[in-house]
Amino acid sequence: MLRCVRNDEKEKTMNYNVNEKGYYGEFGGAFIPEMLYPNVEELRQNYLKIMAEPDFQAEFNQLLKDYVGRPSPLYFAKRLSEKYNTKIYLKREDLNHTGAHKINNTIGQILMAQRLGKTRIIAETGAGQHGVATATVCALMGLECIVYMGEIDIARQAPNVARMKMLGAKVVPALSGSRTLKDATNEAIRDWINNPVNTHYIIGSAIGPHPYPDMVTRFQAIVSEEIKWQLKEVEGRENPDYVVACIGGGSNAAGTYYHFLHEPDVGIIAVEAAGLGIDSGESAATSVLGKEGIIHGCKTLLMQTKDGQITEPYSISAGLDYPGVGPMHAHLAKTGRAEFMSITDSDAMEAGLELSKLEGIIPAIETSHALAIFNYKTFKPDDVVVLNLSGRGDKDLQNYIDYFKI
Amino acid sequence: MNRINQKLEEDKKLLSIYFTAGYPDINDTVTIIQDLEKNGVDMIEIGLPFSDPLADGPTIQDSSTQALKNGMTTEVLFNQLKDIRKTVNIPLIIMGYFNPMLQYGVEAFCKKCSEIGIDGLIIPDLPVDVYHEEYQTIFEKYGLINVFLITPQTSVERINFIDSVSNGFIYMVSSASVTGSKKGFGSDQEVYFKRISNMDLKNPQIIGFGISDNKTFTQATNFAKGAIIGSAFIKFISENSIDDIPNFVTSIR
């Protein structure tokens, strides 16, 4: 009994949001070269102020409604629920303009960049979803857009490269390292060092130096904000029993969890990519395989050698193929606030096919990882489980075709 | 007195050279250091290679990638350097990114540096504020000088803070760029060099980034105590051989 009370108190006093120094518990901060300091500091001093301005709010909300198509539906997945004997709701971020949650953040950041007087936008991209979302808002606002993308990813994501080019963006291949997302991020950071005055860097995930993880989380928080009132309408309560999201860097997860972080009744489930298996050497399950360290300007969990060299992750899903995880999520893992699960390539692919057949929705392979947990975790029949359907599977069609020999 | 402070008191313009440990060959580290000293270089920055060097351009990135492929690690570097003070007298600085040091343990890393006779560290992604709050006492305990960077965009207030935390020299980045990307200095740089020079800082300044030959070395040292060459040296030993180090150094001054 006494123990119970103590746990409740701990639950109430634990803060899962960023503190004034930019940390989530022991994770976060801004470990950046001095060359980036003025840019990051300018953003840190202004982001909350700008986001609170009524005209910013008005423009952001109007674009989310009329341009992105928000609110995205909260859909009760009847056949999927029957199969797994629980109540599964899908938050349909896949129905957003450009096909994923990524646009929530790029709309917010382009408005931020304009108010900071920036005229040139850079971004990194893995599969190309964030690159497309950035190129889209740059076209919308008439700003120059440069997207860094690993040479290997450019070859395997040709349709998204074409989309970015149609939208007027310049796609620059990252030729260093493994020539994938991690290296594209390095190149974008180097570009920012070389262009310190007129350029804003739109980071696509809840990573990077403070204030990026918090800023991206706040722009994505619209997802959990909508879940609350949408669930109230259909279930008569704002809080589900569980929220579920896949995690690479963790922007869709951050948005899905945000308004539930301090609601102890809501279970938080984070789904990482196990690749070919946790112990296979070909994995991206950072919470299991990672150790505390510094990547892309923040202290967090990352996959690295004993010697502190960052290692190459692997996942069939380009969006989860990242060796780190956002500092907020590292804190959720360390404190036990979130339950971390990992799903292999093959389980994810099967779950993607299953959702297609049961609900008529072809999900992104990233999202398929989250969908696969129902085979591994049993929920009660009256549990309400809200899963963020973070993206649509159009971009992954070739992967599905190759995998299932369709 | 720390060798860096002694060197800074000498009445001459200092030439400092950066190279990546473990490049071109894993066992070149000690030879390169000895040859640089023999040929009159005043100070050496030994680069501890990192997989993701954010502040570096392609030349140093590629040398780091190759050095890691060659098998360079923190432990290997410390082993290579364990007897370096039997033959080398000039100041030696280790330049590397923070994560490998964090994994080694910051205190263990500093202790090892002090045992070997390393005089200072340059860690581009350890900001001065974090250093000041969390690590300064450890560095001071082991007598290590930590060197901070300033750029043309660094505010006066921050330069003064960096000056107050520093006890060796200030690494003045010549222009907004990663290493190895600009050729030559224009009037913008001269204005910036003069502006800093006129601030009468407690610590002398040494200019780096964009120094590649006699002309840029002379321009830089007109306004500062010395200059650092990195990418141009790496490029030179890639295209020639480490046997040609005397030619490189004499071409600079």
C-alpha cells in the first residue's frame, strides 16, 4: 500500500517535457560546434515566443486545416480489432497532404523560418518523406530549398527524388560515410555551418540540438491533441489505455505521446525496427542496442562501438534506419515511462499486408512495425488502443512488390 | 608551466599543423609528429578520428574514415603516444569530437593525456558552457588546456566569456565554413581579424580554417599569434608521402 502511494507520487512529479536547459532527464542539450551556436541560439531564444504569437497560431492552424487536411480521422479499425480482440483506433496521419505526419512539422518550421527572416531552407531526408514535405512547404512559400539525401537512398527512392525536383527543390547527394540518412544529416549540418546567416535547417525528426527536439514535438503534438477530443466523441473519454507509434528518430511518436505523457493511466508503447533481429548485427533497435552518447548535437541513446564511433543501423524501412533516437524517447525508455518493443523486417511486412487485406489501408513500412505488435502483446477486449498510422505505403510499393513477389 | 603557454610566450609567429592519427598508415602517427618538430613546426594537433565529423570538410572526413578503417581507436592512439615525450618537446594537442572521449570516460581520458604529456585538447562539439559547468575542474586537475573556437558570427559577449574560461589560446575560425573549404582571405576576413585583435583579449589568438600556403599563413599571422594548417597538410601527404613533410613545412614559411 505504502509502495503504491510512493509510485503514484513519483509518477506525478516526474517531468517528461524538456527543462529550461534543453534536457529530458539526462538526455538532450546542444552539443554543437561553435559555428552553429548563433543559429541554434537565435532559434532557442525565439521559438516559444514565435509559436505563441496569435498570427503564427492562426496561420499554422489554417494551413493544417486547408492545406494538410486536418484534423486527420481517428478511425475505428473494426476487422483488425475483431482479429486481435481489443479496440484498435488508427490515427490517420497517412491521409495528410504528402502522405505522412512529416508535413505538420515542416509547416510549423517554414513559418518559423519566415519569422526569423530566413530565405534559404535546408533539410536532410532518408526515404524522402521529410524531403518531400520540406520541398512542398518551400514551394508553398516560395523559398529556396536544398535537400541532402544519401547517394544510396537517392538510388532506392527515385519517385521521391522526382517529387522533390518537381516541387523545385535541389537534391544534393551525401557522398560520405554510408551514404544514407545519418550522412545526409551530417551534410545538412555542414551546409548550415557554411551558411550561417540566411539559412534555416528544417530537421525532420525529434532529434538534434535543443530546441529542435522540443520544437518538432510541439509541432507534431497536434496528433495527440486531436486524439483527445476525437476519442471523447466516440468513447466518451479523452484518454485511451494505450498509445502506440513506431520510432526512428521519433517525431510521429513524440506527437502521439505528447498530451498523454503525464497521464499515468495511458500506456505508451514505442516500436523500434529490429531489422533482421536484435542479435543479427543488422538492426536499428536503439533502445536495446544503444548506449548514451552524442549524435547530431544531442545527448541520447545511440548505436556505437565501444570506442564511441557511430555504427550503421539496418532496417527495411528507410524511415527507421537511424542509429539514434530522440532525447525525449531516450528519457521515456530510461525511466520506464514507455514500453519499447522491437519488430523485425519480416513481421513488419506481414503486418502491412494484413492491414491492407483487413482494412483496405496500405501502410508505410515504418507504420507496419507498430502494427505488428498485436502478435506479441495481448490487450484486454475493452482496452482502447490508439495507433498512429504515420504514413501511407505508396512510397513502399516497390518494397512490398519485391518482398511478396506480387 | 604548460608547454602551450611557454610556446605562446616565444617571440615568433607560430605554425601549428593538424593531422589525422592513423592516416595515411596506422603506424605513421609518431613519425609524422617527429618529422614536423624536426622541420620547425611549433605545435601539433593530433586528430582523433571520428565517424561523423560535423565540422570537417571532405579532406579531413576522408582521412578520418581511412584512419578508422586502418584500425585507429582511442586506445591505439594512446599506446602509440606513450613514449612520445622521450623524443618530442613541442606542445601536443589532441583534437577530436566529444563522443569518443565520453565513451572512454572524460576523467580517464584527461588522466591518460596528462600521463602521456599531451598539453591540451580541442573538442569542437563540446560547447564552452557545458565545459565550464561540467568538465573544467577535471581538465584543470590534469593540467590540460582546453581550446575554444570563435567565428566571425560569435558575439562580443560570448568571445569575452570564452576568453575568461580559456587559459591558452583562442582558436579563431577564419570564416563561416567547415574545414578545408575556402581558399584565401578577402577583406571580410581582414576586418574580422582586426576587430578581434583590437579586443585585447587575455588569450592570444591562433587562426585556423583556410590556411594553406605561405600567403595565407602570412596574412593570418599579421593579425594573430599563429596559424593552424589542417586540410592542406592532409591533402599534401595524400598526394605525396610523409617523407616529403620537410618540403611542405618550408613552403609555408
